[in-house]
Amino acid sequence: MHTEQVAELAQQLRVDSIRMAAAAGSGHPTSSMSAADLMAVLFARHLRYDFERPEHPGNDRFVLSKGHASPLLYAAYKAAGALTDDELRTFRTLGSRLEGHPTPRRLPWVEVATGSLGQGLPVGVGMALAGKRLERIGYRVWVLCGDSELAEGSLWEAAEHAGHENLDNLTALVDVNRLGQRGPTRHGHDLDAYARRFAAFGWHTIEVADGHDIDELDRAYQEARSTAGQPTVILARTLKGKGVAAAEDREGLHGKPVKNPEAAIEELGGVRDLHVQVQVPPAARVLHAVRSGHLELPRYEVGDSVATRTAFGQALTALGTARGDVVALDGEVGDSTRAEMFAKEHPERYFECYIAEQQLVAAATGLSVRGFNPFATSFAAFLTRAHDFIRMASIGGVSMNLVGSHAGVAIGQDGPSQMGLEDLALFRAVHGSTVLYPCDAQQTAHLVAEMAQQTGIRYLRTSRGDTPVIYGPDETFPVGGSKVLRSSDEDAVTVVAAGVTVHEALAAADELATAGIRVRVIDLYSVKPVDRRTLREAAERTGCLLTVEDHREEGGLGDAVLDAFTDGSPPPRLVRLAVRTMPGSATPAEQLHAAGIDAESIAAGVRLLVEHAVVQ
Amino acid sequence: MHTEQVAELAQQLRVDSIRMAAAAGSGHPTSSMSAADLMAVLFARHLRYDFERPEHPGNDRFVLSKGHASPLLYAAYKAAGALTDDELRTFRTLGSRLEGHPTPRRLPWVEVATGSLGQGLPVGVGMALAGKRLERIGYRVWVLCGDSELAEGSLWEAAEHAGHENLDNLTALVDVNRLGQRGPTRHGHDLDAYARRFAAFGWHTIEVADGHDIDELDRAYQEARSTAGQPTVILARTLKGKGVAAAEDREGLHGKPVKNPEAAIEELGGVRDLHVQVQVPPAARVLHAVRSGHLELPRYEVGDSVATRTAFGQALTALGTARGDVVALDGEVGDSTRAEMFAKEHPERYFECYIAEQQLVAAATGLSVRGFNPFATSFAAFLTRAHDFIRMASIGGVSMNLVGSHAGVAIGQDGPSQMGLEDLALFRAVHGSTVLYPCDAQQTAHLVAEMAQQTGIRYLRTSRGDTPVIYGPDETFPVGGSKVLRSSDEDAVTVVAAGVTVHEALAAADELATAGIRVRVIDLYSVKPVDRRTLREAAERTGCLLTVEDHREEGGLGDAVLDAFTDGSPPPRLVRLAVRTMPGSATPAEQLHAAGIDAESIAAGVRLLVEHAVVQ
């Protein structure tokens, strides 16, 4: 395409953005208009993408980090022949593929759900890592960012990660239109301010003084493509609402359709129907053909003492040997999470993300998008740092494994800052998630294998201290199952536990049995989904459930148990033991006791229930 | 103190760190030893602090961002005469004030809970803002950071915030000991790498080539104190485990007591009992004396249509007029959250934090620590970004208000990335939190006044769209209360709703009444704590509860209702309506319908319960 044609294409993208928002009565046309030239030059001259084969391994990846500029993206898809003009008019309506912010669930060319700012570049880093270190295909990753989102720390985690990994297959395009949602950004049109920051993190920087100059943009793209050894950022000075005088560079118009759209379209030269022929990538071979050998899980002797985090590390290493698509990432605590075991055996598939949990999960998301099966690990407490990334991953339909170690007060002396006490609540509320919490090494190993085969976000909660192995190596632990560890015809109460509290529950049951009180004990290792059948049967037999968990009482095991009884049938009587205080430092045993979730507390709770029938 | 004495003091801090960890059998002495000289010079020559009056307004603030170096902090407190040597030996034991990571709950000189890395500097920025913009007292904020935590994006949000606000009363001390937990950091001893980054964000940078040279450190501190117009970072090249050959600069010793502590102490010159006289600050007057005028809340006419976010903005503005300690912070969406109303009326107490939700909550934490009553606002969905900061604030006993707008699918066209659907789960699981979710403007205004008087983390969930005002201006809405909006002696079912679903529940009740089915409707505006009495009475009368919420089914209103029935008494039959699908774009009404939480869905649910008595 000649320069004039590319400029015309950019005008078309503006016009179509205005038309879409006008039809919908909402949307972000002005944020689309500022980046129209960046997008036109990319599609016309630099992107390599086969729209008929979105699964083509050689396709470049494009991520719209400023997801609210979705009209621009859809307009570009139309220009590339992937969408019809009719479909553009369905923008933001019920059932349309063209959502307010793009999601992969609906459109095959969208790989990453965006709309929460500061996430597109971090995920793009993960994709670029996959391309460079694992797939070794020559695709480039292009990420279009807004300037406002450069205030997010996650952007600088991504910048650090990409700079350190020398990701020269990654280009960030920043639409510096100087206006955020409610007004000017911190740095306005000061391109130098952003360039200094990116350069400090090891990026090659290119400033484009006029982000609406096709030739200047084209030279910048060429320079980015020819830069070796470091990622490149193109900082383009643009005007929000560019091309329509009533909107151009004006405050107060964010997220609003352009007024008088017909006049605006007229001002932009009217409706066009240009087609852009996006260059198709060369044939590419997937080099990371998935080995799928026999999985030899570690086996443990009943009675041995092994921490579940250690069993996790051993099982993950075995899984990595069996499956070539399994990769691991850790937030600089691999010696604690035991991810370092995988690193030693499979260094080429291990990604050290340092203490940057948002980037940890974002990189895992990018690797998942590229077909890998990532396990990302940190302390359970610190995965809260990545909550918004986990949320967005679930919106994007991402499948990945997150593993949080050092669950609960049972970690002991380190104190509350290191204790995962809210992680079950976080992960249960994630749409379509699987939440697993093993109590022994054998179970952990099996659950690692199970979780790798689920879809969506799967979470495994591991413990710091050693626990006795109680299951034999041939037991099975399906997702959605549970284990009844004690039962008799005289059970007066059912104790539901998971993880460390399983062992406390067993001790309590044994002690109570000597006093003639029989309790059923259920190991609810699958916290989501829960084993409704077993819980309901226990409720029918014993009439009463006592849940005990090393977690806050809100959103954890106690609430999960309720999932079995919210269909309108009469629920059993319920008592919950959970961590209701703010712990300090103490030994693990002291912590469990102080929180009222140890064997003694369980036994006392059962006695109250049995002796008083109803505790008021 | 002479240089030699300061050097001796540093050795004492090392020795005491080793002794504490040895006694406890755990802890982080090597991370303490690298920063001992930084700490000794600070305490001996630059810190102004009255240990007998931690409430002195003129005291400098010291924040240990690398919270695991707590032995160093406690050793310094001992040297300053605030702790006894006996108490040092209680380190990390049950009941001790000397926890593994410092918390303000226990020690009067600790103002910020740390231990999750990358949080001390962000909170320090909030304290420095308070000092510079509000209190106008000449105190300095000193933050001791590790080099590992510079990988956290939150550090760069803080750097950006401090640089932009020209916080020359803030000094970051970075203990560049080159070793993280599991091995070397990305940049090792490359001080330039860090200096480039801080300089790019507008900081004055000082590199100290030998972070164990007392005089060099002293000059750096002097330079920091005399630097005007920008914050300063002192980057000190140090050795982890400094002074003990077996530990110095060695990997694999993070978080472990030093082996052979007696020999190590001998190597460091033995146990000392030096006292450091920390300089006391000059008398200071608190200039922000809290006005406590009459609160004139906005009033609304019953039947008017007003968004709860708008009522929030109006009530907050009124609260700010009545109370001089109320401050507001927003993440660059003040036009949406309506925090901009406060900004217009009280610009001197408004803090624009741009799109950096971690820094938003951290700054609010810092302002709270300094005695202000902050309201921090963003979309409910984006507050997930700050989850770990909220968690740590609760550990620190911080009182602050967080307000999340754009709750639920009811926002409509923007789609799932903008919908707060997990926020109730997040905030309910926060220890000691208060969670409020109003359904109309009048209620919102009252709850804003109520929440400002609570302790701990208080969360208010507001809605985007207009809702009818259903309460008169003289109604009261105590925390922990609820409103029974429909009731009769023939109620067959109780519908429990909050926020937008209250209006759907009322519509359903009215429609069902025409069919002869009476339902009780409860507005459970206080999601935590819940109104147990009213819920139990309703359960007794109607036998059955149907909860309906614009939130995921896990951790929200449905689970909250259960809190009233987990004491062992028989719970009522329960059915939960919640958002179980992944929404796309659609109108608000279409969204509520698609999610099965609109009036029609509620009526259908009630009919099933009534007609089938038990739904299986």
C-alpha cells in the first residue's frame, strides 16, 4: 500500500470506530482514533498474520493492551476481511462477538482478554518468551498500549522481564495521546519521560514526534523489526479524537460516542471500504511437539513424613518429564515452593520471574495462550498480588495451574504476612476454577497430574511443614471427589477437613473414639468442585457437619461445603472452625491451637455438638 | 558518635541479629547483617525520633520495607534503649512483641506492617505525602528496601508517585546485597542499573560503592537530607552476611540462622552493649486539627433515580466538609467513581493516584497511619489489583475506606473486564473488615457516614446505573443491620438481596403478590457483619431463604447469609441466585436477565420453592 492509501485506511478505521460507537450508543471512539495510524501502518506493512488460519504457528501476535479501543481493533479486522460491515454494527449488543473489550472466547484472532489496563504488555512478554525460548518460530509480538496504563507497576514488571530476557521479538506501541479517562496523564506529550523509563529497563526506544505521520511510523516499525538483542518501544505522539475538530485533543470525551457522528464522518472524508491485504507468514513448523510419555509419579510410603510442597515439586518434575508442554514459572521463591526441583531437571522450560507476581501470572498466561501448560508458583499469600491477572485470565478462558505454598497459620514463626489465609476465597470466586488442597504427599502427586488435565484456572494449595503420608500409592483422587477417612454406623458428627486439618481431625476422631464418640472424617481435598454426594450422605447420616480449615472463615472450606446444600433441600446443622484471629509468631502447633483448628479444638467442638445437640 | 563508634554499633546490630535468630531457630540474620551499617548511621546521626513519645508529630518515620530483616530493626530498638536484651530473646516466640516480620499491633514504633515485599516504599510515599501536603511538619520518611523487591511493579508505582509529587522528605535506602531468597538478583551489584531506573522516575540517586563504609554512608545521608525538590534513593553496595566469613556473600543462607553462632559472634568482636542516643525532633504542632463540624448529608426524594456512586460522591464531599481528617484518593477514574466531586470541593485533600491501584491503596494506608481518614476509590474490579496491599493493611491494623464502583453485571455494555464480580469475596475474607452494599442513594449517604466511624478495612460497593430512592432521609442504617422491605404473616419464602437486586426482589415480590404468593424481602446492605437476628427470624417464619446477588456465587451475599446459621442450629432451606456465567456485552437489564438475577428469575425461583416445597 502507498502512503496515501495507508492514510486512507487510517481514516477508515476512524470512521468505522465512530460508526460502531454511534450505533451502540457507547464505546471509546476517541481512544481508537488516536491510534488509527499506528494500526493502519501495522496492518498494511508489518504484521504477518493469516486471518484464515488464526492457528498458524508463524502468525505474529497482536495484543490490544488498551482494550477499550476495541472499535479500532474490530475496524481493522473488517479492513482485513475478517469481519463484515454488518457485524461491526452489532458492537456491544447482546450475543455479539464484538464486546466492549475484546475477548478470545468470541473472536479467533483475539488471544488475550484485555480491558483491565496494564495487562496486555505483561502477557505479551509471556508470548514473546514462548516464541523465543520454546517455539523458536520467527513471529513477532506487537502490543498496543495506552499512555495512561504506563502508570501501572505491572507495565514495569513486564518492561524489566522483557529487557532482561532480551526479547527482540517484542514491540510495544504506545499511543501517547496525553489524555486519560478523567483528564491529562502525568506526563502529557512528554515522550522523553516515557523513553527514559523504558531505556532504563533495557529497551530500545523510538520516539515518533507525529504519530499520525505514516512514513515516520513506518520507519519506526522498520527500526523495531531490525533491532536485535532488546525489545523496542515505539512512543507515538498522537491526538485523542484525531481528525474531528470537535473531539481532537479535548478532555471529557473519554468513553463517549462522538457527537454528530455524521458530520464527524464527513469531516474524515466519509465512509470507505478499503481492504488491507495483511501479509501471510511463511510456513512454520511447531518444534515443541508435545512429548507424551508415561507419567511416573513419585511414590511415598504410608507413614513417611513429607511436606506437600515437596511432593508437588517432585510430581511437577515427573510431569515435566512425561509431557513436553509443561513449563514452570516461579517468583524467586523456588526453593520454598519446590519449583526449583523442576528447574534442575528441565531448565529450558523453567522461567524465573523474580519477585513480581503480576508478571509471573501474566507470563504464565502468555505461555498458555501459546499452547503450553504452565505451572506458576509462589507463596499462597503473595498470589493475591496477581488477583486481577487471574481474574482477567479467567475472562480470557486461559487454562493454567497456579500453586500457592505456605498455606495458613501452620507455617509457624514467620507470622501473618507470609500466611495464605484468603487464597481459597480468592480462587473459589474465579469463574470456572478448580481448587485443590491436598493433605499428604501421595495425594499431592496425584492431584498435580489431575490438575494438569483440567481446563480453566486450577489452584493447588500446598503446606510448608511435613505431614504424614496416609494414602497408598494406588489411591485415586479425582477432581470433585473426597475421601471418607473414618466412618461407622454410629457417627454422631461429620468433621470436614482439608490439608493440615485432616491430620488434626483424625487425631480428634481417634481421641473421641476412646471416649465412645464416633465421628465421620472427610478429607475434602477438592474444595471446588465439592463432592456433593459424599457430603450429603454424611449430612443425612450424622445430621451435623463441623468444618475445620486453616483459612479465614469467609470464602473457604466452610463456605465450599455449603455448595452441596443450596438447592433448597434442608441443610444439616453446621459449625465452622476457621482462623478468626490475627496470628503472630509461634510454632506451627501453637498456631493451630491458638487459631482453634487443632485436634483439641475439633474434639471440643464435637463434644459440644454431641452433648448439647444444638449449640446456641 | 564517632565513626568508630558507629562501626561498633553496626557490629552490635549484627551480633544481636545473630543472637536473636539463634535463639529462635529461625529468622533472617544475613539479610540484617548487610544493612547493619545503613541502620547504624541512620540511628546514630540522621534519624530524629523520640522513642519515649512515638506519637510525637515531629518524629521521622522509619519503614522496614524488607520486613524479614526484623532482627536488625529490633536490635536497633534495643540499642536505642526501647527494648531490653531479654526481650530480644523472645524473638519469634508465642506472645512476643518481636514477630518474624514487624507489625504495628505490637510495637509502638512500628507504623507499617511489612513482610510482603514491595510494600514499604509505596506506603512510605503516602506518609511523605501526608507530611508534605497536609501536616506540613518537617519530618522525613526513611524506607529501608531490599534489592530483590525492586522487581515488584508496586515499587515503580511508588517511584513514579514520589517523583511526580517532588517528595524531598522521602529517602529510600536500598540494601543492594545482590542475593535474593533463592539466589542472585537480576542485577547483582550493578548499582547503575538501579540508579538509571530511579533517575528515570525523577529521583535523585546516590550510589555508595561500599555500603559498609560509615563515612561514605554518612555523606550519602547528608546529601539526601539536603536535596530539595525530589526524593532521594541511596543505593548501597553491601554483602549479605557481612562480617562472618562463613556467611558473607554466600548463596543458600537466606532466612536461616547463622551456623556456629558463637564463633560468628566472636568473629564480629563479641557481644556489645552500646547505646545510641537517637536525636529527638523539635517540638511540632499538628496543623491539621480535625474540624468536626455538623455533617449535612445529602438528602434525596423517595422515587428519584440516582446512582449510588453519585450519592457516594455527594456524601463524601459533605463528610469532607464536616471532618478535616477525611481525605480522598482515586485511580484516575474519579469521574466514574464520583470522587471528583470531593476533588472539586476539597482539592487540598484529594490525591490523584493515576492508574496504579496498588499505590492508591498504599498511599491511603500511609495517610491512615498519619491519622487521616482516607477514602480510596476505583472500579470494584480493579481493586483486586491491590489485594495484597489490602491484606497487609489489615495485618497492620490500618483503618481506611475502600470504595468500588461499577459492581456486577449491571454495568451493562462494557463487559466482564469492568465488572466487579469477586469483590465481596475479596473483602469479606479480610480480617476485621466491614462490607457494605447500598441499594439507593439515601442509604449510600448514610453508610458513607457510618463507615467513616468504623475501625479496620471498610468496603463500600457502589453501582453504575441509576436506581430509585426507596428510603426516606431519616431512616438509619447501622453497620450490621438490614431492612425488611416486605413482610406479612403469610410469607412463604424470604428473598435476601442487596444493591441492584433489592429492586429486582421488590418487583418480584409485587408480581408474586398478585398471584397470591407472599414473600419477605430483606435488604442486606451490611454484608459483613450480617444481621443475624433478622435473618434467623425470617428463616424461622418462612423456613426458606433465596439469596440473589450481582456477584459470583462463591464468597458473596449467599455465603454471608450462612454466617447467621453456622452455630449448630438447624439452618433454613437455601437457594442462591448469583452470576454463574461469563457475561459479554449487553444492556444492564439484559445482563441481569442473562445472569438469572432479575425479577423474573427471582419470581421463578420462589415459585419453584413454593410449589415443590423442596427442590432437588
